[in-house]
Amino acid sequence: MKVDIVSIFPDYFAPLELSLIGKARTTGTLELAVHDLRTWTSDVHRTVDDTPYGGGPGMVMRPEPWGQALDAVASPGATLIVPSPVGRPFTQADAHELATLPHLVFACGRYEGIDQRVIDDAADRMPVREVSLGDYVLFGGEVAVIVIMEAVTRLLPGVLGNADSLTEESHAAGLLEAPVYTKPQSWRDREVPEVLRSGDHGRIARWRREQSLLRTASRRPDMYATYPPENLDKKDRVALTEAGFQIPPPRVAE
């Protein structure tokens, strides 16, 4: 996968040289380049922003440097990702989809955002996705890009040593992951659940399944409400009902 990141703070992305992302870059699984937006400015002050039309607080990122930057780094098969509080919420499903694409270009906005014409112009030439990490506002898109890169890179073939981790983790099957434990068996008078020490793989799988369902229903009712009820077996339904949760209604075909 090829990734290009454009930002006025290129040093922000030093963490992408570390850990498994750094290893993916070393092995060639991930080809990543970070670009300084100010490279494409033409004035002595390297200006990237100006006052907004219509008035209002803050500054808006000018279209000229952004247009030239995207012209320079976006290949014919690229997809543009723009982190923005007005974007669609980024999900694990999005991470899986992005991990299949050949070239991602990230545009890191600052101030009040990027001139809308940049987004509209890019959309005439490539797929554009405005995405949001949540219902809050950050200083800029850099943090969001690092988060998205973590989510996407770990899905690339060969990046994780144990591929089974991808199938058992939170969100992989539309549910949160069950609690995890390691040694020692007893710590501060708290014991590892007996079932996990039993060696009975059937019981362990059942316990993890029920914990995953109960954790999702209690902590993420929005996720639980959209979980397909046809994926619940009889034991699932009993565990949920006994815990006081209603079974999600069947989905209505659109």
C-alpha cells in the first residue's frame, strides 16, 4: 500500500516510524511519505491560510497550495481522505475497506478547515472521503490520520504476527472483545476467572462469547442494537435475557 500525507506539521508523524507501522515500512508492505504543505506556497511568508469569506472567526486554508499538493502526490488510483468534524464517523468497516486500496492520500486540515473548493475539485478526479473520529473537535487532522493509519496498517497482510488476533478483537464481528487476563493467577485478591484456567476450550469459548455480548450490550447499546439477531444462538439469548437485555429486533430489508 502507498500512503501520502500532506500537513503543515510533517514532524507530527514521527511515531509512524515506530512499532509495527515502522516495521511495515521497512519490509515494503507500506510505502509512506509525509509532505509539508508549505512546499507548494509561492510567497515569502509561505502562507497557507486567509480570512473566511462571509466573515466569522478563525482562518481557512487557501486552495492554491492544496490544489498543487494534491496534483503532485495523488496518483490516478488514489483515494483522498480528509479528517474533519463534519465527516462520516470512521469505523472498523472503513478500516477494512481502506486496507484494500492501493493508494491513500491524507489531507490534514487546520484552523477552520480547508477551502471547500479543494474537496470539490479533488472529487472530480478521485474518490474523496471526509471522515470523523467522533463528536468532538481537534486542533487539526494530524492526530486523526495517525489513528486511521494504525487501524488500517494492522489489517495489511503480514503486519500482525498472529492473524487470529484480527478475528477475535473488538469490532471484528460487530461486538466488543471479552475481558483478557494473564499471569499471575491471583493479584491483589482478584482471581482470574476459573473458566479460563479450566483447559475446557468449549467452556472458554462460551464464556468469551457471552462476555462479548454482555459487554457490548451494556457499553455500546448502539452497536448491540444493530447486531443481527440471527447471529444469536439459544445460549446467547438466554445469557442476554437473564442479564436484563432485550434481543435486537430482526432487520427490515430495504
